[in-house]
Amino acid sequence: MLHATALSALLCWLGCAVLIVLGRRRHFGMDETHGVQKWHKHPTPRTGGFAMTLGIAVAMLWLLHLTYLTQQTTAFTAIAVAPVLLAGMIEDLRRHVAPIWRALATVLAAALAVWLLGASVHRLGLWPLDLWLQAWPVLGWIIALVAIGALPHAVNMIDGYNGLAGMVSFMIFGAIGYVAFKVSDVQIMALSLAAIGALLGFLFWNWPRGQIFLGDTGAYLLGFWMALLSVLLVAHNPIVSPWFALMVLAYPVLELLYSLWRRKLRQRAGTAPDTLHLHHLVYWRLTRLLDHDDHPDPKLRRNAATSPYLWAVAAFSVGPAMLWWGNTPMLMLCCVGFVTLYLLAYRLLVQRRI
């Protein structure tokens, strides 16, 4: 199975190298340097998701050859992920696709996952909600539809600095793969390792130098993939707490929900970009001391230095999820603690007290 991880990493690494050359010589898929959320100094390819798609696709075919995946699972997964890939690629190449169309693409992908792969929520670990889910399965379909459809946008939202979304996703897939190994769910573990391999190949070029970005294709792919695997892992293995899925995804989920609430409070459109995400506050507050060193490109230095702070934030959700993946009460407590710490850190950064 690790052969597929290595193959995915190699192909993604090579794909990124080719796309970097194409971007510099042919201006293929280049990201502009002006905009509300632009922190890079030079035009950079935003086609890293293309290389990740290649790595994961070939790894899945190899896993199919090794019989770790079935033909049905492989085919249905490819069909389900197609809408998010298409929406991401069009945005990365043509730009300025209306948010409503990208949202519809992720909802369509989620609906296909629910229909073809049985990605439904059967339990929440809460009474009497579990009784309602058993009596009306359509409720579980709706919850899964919302969760899987929203995660691509959540990952896209945290994709703000070199290595941020990539390493956080690496941690999440590591946790999902670990729990899948503990419960002997071979398919979920195999799909997690395919994503981990692609992330290794991508991160070589992305952090700290930022020579290529995930783009919408990569962010949507990672968000859909982690949401799908989390839902399926819980659905197929009753021993895994449903709160594992929420805890392991807590950082991108909370970033999305809090940003929507914050923008509504400020009477802004929920899809309007701004620079008040947690990673932006970390960039402006915690890396300011780096402005005084003699680095030839202080802006790039601060960009790369921002991500490790957020990796630590993600570790406070991924770590407990791995430790207590079958303990619902403990995971509930950890979720409350993570939300509290996130809001406290955000408040202190806004008030410039740290």
C-alpha cells in the first residue's frame, strides 16, 4: 500500500515541476499578485491541484490493481469528485467563476457521494438525534450533503499562506488513515495514503518557497476527500465515534463557520474575501519581529513563518481526535475546548494583546 503513496508523491512532485516551468514560460495558470488576499511578490502558478489530481488518480489505479480498492469504489469515487475538480480547474485557468456555480458544484459532488458511495450520517452520539436518524434516513443524507459540500470551501478558506492548507490536510489525512488502520478499514486507509503521497510531492515545492499554489482545484479536492473519508469511516465502523469526524476537521470547519458569522455581523457578503481570518491575524501580529532581520525577501519570510503557528492550532484538533477516536464524551469535551481556545486566540490577536 505504501508503494501507492510513493507513486502518488513522485507523480505529484514531477507534475508540480512541469507546471512551474509551464507557468513561467507559457504563463499557464498563473496567479496575479494584486488582490485582497494576495501575499506573494511574483506571479505564481496556482495549478498545484492539477498535479495532486494526477498523483491521487494514478495511486488509486495502482491500489485497484493491488485489490485494495474495488472497481466500483474507484469508479464511483471518480464520478463523485468530478464536479469539484471541474469547478476548480475552470476557476484556476479562467478565473472569476461566480461563487454560486462553485457552490453548486460542491453540492453536486456531495450528492453523488451520498448516492453512489453511501456517504450518510447514521449517528451523532446524541439522544434523541440518533433515534431520529434511524427513523428518517433522509436526515443523515442531508447532514452528509451539507458537510461534504461545505468542506471544500473551508479548506479553500484556510489556503492563505505557503504550506498552510497543505500541511493541515496532511495532518488530517494522517489521523484518518491511522484510525482506519486501527479498525482495519483497508479502503479508507488506502485512499488516505494516496492523498498523503500527493501532499508530500506538493509541499516540496510549496513550503517555504511558494513556487506553486494549491489553487481552487487542490483546495476543493482536499476538502471533498477529507470530508468523504471522515463520513465513510464513521458510517462503516460503529466503533469510531461520530465526533471523531468533527474533531479531526475542527480547524477548517470552525474557520468557515466563524468567518461566515463574522462577515454577517459586519454586514458583508458571506463570499466576500477579507483579511480577518485567523491566519491573517497571525501574519500581521506574530511574525512582525521578522521584519527586522536581514532576509532578502522579508515578505516571503513572513509568509512561510505564518503557517507553523496554524499547524499548531490544527494539532489541537487532530491530536485529540487520534487519541480518543472512539470516546464520544471525551471528543465532545475536546471540541468545546478547541472552540474556546480558537475564539480566545482570535480575540487576543484582534485586540493586539499578543
